[in-house]
Amino acid sequence: MDWAVKAKTSGQYNVCAINLSLGSEVGRAAPCRDGAYEPAFAAARAAGVLPVVASGNEANKTAVAYPGCAPSAVSVGAVYDRDVGSRAWTVCADAATAADQAACFSNSAPFMTLLAPGAIINAGGWSMAGTSQAAPHAAGAIAVLKAAVPAATPDQVVSALRSSGKPITDGRNGVTTPRINVPAGVAALQAALDKAAPTGSVLINGGAATAASLDAALTIAGADASGVAAMCVSNAPGACVAFEPFAAAKAWRLADGADGPRTVYVTLRDSVGNTMAVPAQASIALQRTVAALGPSPPANASAEPGPSPSPVPSPVLSPVLSPVLSPVLSPVLSPASSPAAPPSPAPDTAPPTGGSLLINGGAASTDSPDVTLALSATDASGVAWMCISNAAAGCAPFEPFARTKAWSLPGGPDGPRTVYALLRDAVGNTMAAPLQATIQLATPSPPASTPGSTVAINGGAAYTSARRVSLAITPAGPVPPRTQMCISEAAVDAAGCSRWFGYSATKKFMLASSPQGLRTVRVFFRLRDPSAGVAPAPAVGTIIYDTSGPGMNPDAMRLSATPAAGGGVTVGFLQAASDGLSGVSQYLVVGRQGSSAPPRCRGASLKSAQRKGLGMSVQAAPGAGNKAGAGAGAGATSAPAAEAASFSGLKAGETYSFRICAVDGAGNVAAGLTLTTQA
């Protein structure tokens, strides 16, 4: 997680989600803030990265596995993606299945965040099921939403997925949780964040001043947080109704009629329905013909008889009148002459100029990496495209030009941040050097954390099989004189605690006899003399109380014995034992000569077997022994690991018997399974 957050904040990768297909077999009935995960998850969310965690495969109807129960986690349960008939799992069975039915193995609780397909998932040549398969679907959905709306915050992304998801009611507990719907999530996120209509521009024939034909080429640029989805093109300024999918280029026919100015109007609409109130427009002068400025003499005119007329002398115009009268008299004086054609506009070969880039309106500093850019520039053909980057070189891709843009500065330590903008006009001329602006990133320091009081149970152990436990109590801050404390599993505040005694840093405590599972011990403090100071804050500690040994199903364990040459035996089995509270930590294999196995796997039986070379301890595979097969991290259908314990130096042909016992994390030993074989 630290690597992913660092990659995000440094700008190395635009990480938006972390998938954690893992979890303990112990469910939490309320959001859990203890342990190292919640601070790490909260830090990731603050950096813009959502931690997505499997809810667990223990078939728990009222709890989510740790660390999916952490408040900053996006916890994900599993549903079937189709009807797969009846299915039997390690911890439960579904007599019938259907699309969007909550899987019976999937943990559920009112505070679980999402549901996603988790049974049966086919990928990479494997078919698996579990909340470990559901969580990656949710992580991928988050990535899709973040790509669609990069400015969205983690909370906004989760809110969009929850508000747009299909409500699924778990028939086991009546809890309704949204199942992810990616297209609807994208639309919901865009609608939630985007209330503004697109901005845009249009050019006719690349921005030319005149056109010799009614057939023209339009260049259309648009920008919008949700993406420009549709456009309506018209030769009239009134309301536009014939919308079509947005395109950056379009062949168009100008309005018919006499030569003169023509205007084209383009109204843009974004993907959530925001429509421009005033269309973008562009004008061009239509010049299809050039008329002669004087009459031509008739082709069949004949000269009158008589003397030729004397030529009429050209009048001499004063320098003052000449500029005024020349245009009027020139058709009379030179009836056969034609005016020169107006010069064609010079082609646009220059990139946009006069540009500027401002960050947060030109502010000197910002306390957040999320900023707003303001851009401007001029160009003969119009500024059509822009490319924004946090690096000076290699800008890509270009997007339609917009005067404002939401932007994220690169992460890392506080200090200067520079943004670069490269502009391109409608005919393709691109700035040689980008615009740039710099701002100082100065994020506020987080408030100093105040350490709370703590109580460690059995030195911080995760499990216990004994009710009597040892407490190590560390109050927050100094302990005033005559401080009293009260220890309780039942009380939730000092008012509910009845047995008070003098403060001690260590204490023995007796847990209640039931139930088994997660136990919470609270230590409250009070002062006999209120004027002596302030009582320390309460302390809370947890431990899992487990007095039952693992379950061992003979069919699932598949015990076997294979004689070896020279007097040896290999005892084989699958690590298929299960323990719903503390998991399976190891397997003990003990044997002796004869047709009856040792009566147990501990104590004198174990010592005797070890002296004779017939005792062995086998470490359980990671995650083995959880109630749903292999826990939230491996999927509910993972195959148990195969194990073999080999013994040599036995008497060839003699009978030997063995007992295999599973041991859980709290130290409880199963009664075990036995087999007899010959060496």
C-alpha cells in the first residue's frame, strides 16, 4: 500500500484503487478502527486512492472480515453472475442460484459498501468463487469511473457506485446492498459533478474569410467535464433540435441565396444532458461570381457617317478630389475596364500567440493539489486544441481547447509546481514552446495525534483458549494520584462499570465463559479526588476466545500411507481441516508400532513418538483452515494443499499406526484421524 500511495503522490502512476483480496476469518459486527489497516486506508484515501477489500467467505450474516471492516475500506461482498444450479461450499450451500443472488458464503453486514460478481468467475483458465473475486470487479469499476471523471474525489466515486448500483437484498439477513453497475455509475458521477454546459467553437473552411461554394467544411471543438456527446448544426440562430453524435469535422452546406455573409451555428450537449444556451457560431462571405463594373459596347454597333469625333480629353482631378471622384468617374472614363479581383486571404501558418496560463487565478500558493487552470490565446484560424501537462516535454494527448480546466498537480513534498499548456490552432499550427505557470504547493500539516490509552491482552496475542488472561495497561499521559480503574467486557462507558479499584499497570482478568469469538475488554479510569487532575482516556483491547479444536472431515483430509523401500512409510493428507475462529496453525503426526494409533497428539504420546522417530509437526499453509475453505484472500473454492510426512528406519513388514491432528491458532488440538499400514 505504501508503494501504491507513493506512486500516486509522486506522479509516477495515476493509481486510483488498491485491491486487497484478503482478510481474517474473524468477522466484525461494527466498523473496526483498531490495528494498522485503518490508518493506512485513511492515508490512501486522502491521497486519492481507494482501498477495496473482500468482505470474507465465512457465511457471516452480521459481520465483515478484518480489515474489510475498517471505515476507510470499500468492503465488497459476492453475488452470483448467473444461474449455476445448486452449489455446495465449505461453510454453506445454495440449493438454487440466480443472477444477482447473494452467495451464501459471502459475509454481510449493514455497513458493507458494495456487492459485485464473485461466483462463478472464469479467468486465466481457472474457475473460482469468493469475495476475493468480487473485490477486483469493484476496484476495476472505480478505475473506470475515475477515468471518466478524473476530478472526482474518492468519496464521490464511492457515492456514485452506491447510488447507481442495483439494490440487492440478502435473503439471509434482509440487508440491502448495491451491486455495482459500471455504466450507471459513470453517468451518476458525471451528473453529480457536471452542472455546466459544454464550451466550444466552430470554424468554416479552416477560418477562411470567403467561400466560393455553398459546400463547406466545419471544424468543431468542444470541451466538457463529462465529455461532449452531441451537437446540432444549423444555418439559423433559433432553437436547434436535430442533435447528432459529436464530431470534430463535418461537411456542411451553407444557406442558399445571393452572395453575401453566411453564418453557421453549432449547439453542443454533454453526456449528462447539459446543453449550450448560446450556440457557437462562425461567419464567412460567400463570393461565387465577380460582376463587371461597366457596360460593354454592342457587338453589332456601326459608326455614324461623318467626321470622326475628337477624343474627349481626360479631366485632370485635383489631388483633393482625385481619391473621391476616381472611383465614380473610372467606369465612365474606362467603360471597358474591369476591376482587379480582391486579394485572397493569406494562408494561416502561424501558431497561436499572446497566450497566458493561470493557476487558481494567478494565486501564489495552494494548499491542495487540485487546482483550476485559466487559458487564453489568439489565432487567425482560432485556437482549437490544447495539451496540458505537469512536464515540460512530450505533451500528449491534445483535447479541445477550453478557457478553464480542472487539474491535479503532481504529488510529492511541498514546493513549487509548474503546469505547461501547448496550444494548437484549427489548421494544425502548434506552439513551439508551451505556456507555463508556477504555484507553490503548501499542504497543511495534519493535526498532531494524541496517543490514547492502551491495554494489551496476553502481550498482544491474537487468540486465547484460556479464560484467564493478563492485561498490560498503559494510560495516555500521567496518572494522577489515587486514580481508580474498572475493567469490563460488558460496560461501554464508565457509568456502566461497577467494580472499581486502584490503578495498576498489570492485572489478571477472567473473560466471560461465553460466547466464543472476538472479545473486547475495556479499562475505564476515574479520580477519587477530581481536583488532582484529569483522568486518563479509556483503553480498549481485543482478543479472540477459542476453546474448540479444528474440525477434520475424513473425506476431505484423504489420509493415505505409502510404504517405502528399506523400512519406511510416507503418511499423506490434505490440509483440509477447518477452524472458524483462530484458523489452523499446524498439523501433528504421531505414530507407534502396532495396530492401534497413539491416543492423542500431545503430551506423553507426542514425546514417545518423537523419541522413536515417529513424531512430526507440519506447518499449515498460509490462510489454511478458514471457514470458507481458504479465506477471503484465496476464494471459496481453492483446493487444500497436499502434505506428506515421511518416516524411515522402521521395521520392514511390521504394522504401524498413525494419528494426524490439526492444531488451531489458539492452541486447541483436534482429536485427530488415524490410519494403519505396513512398513
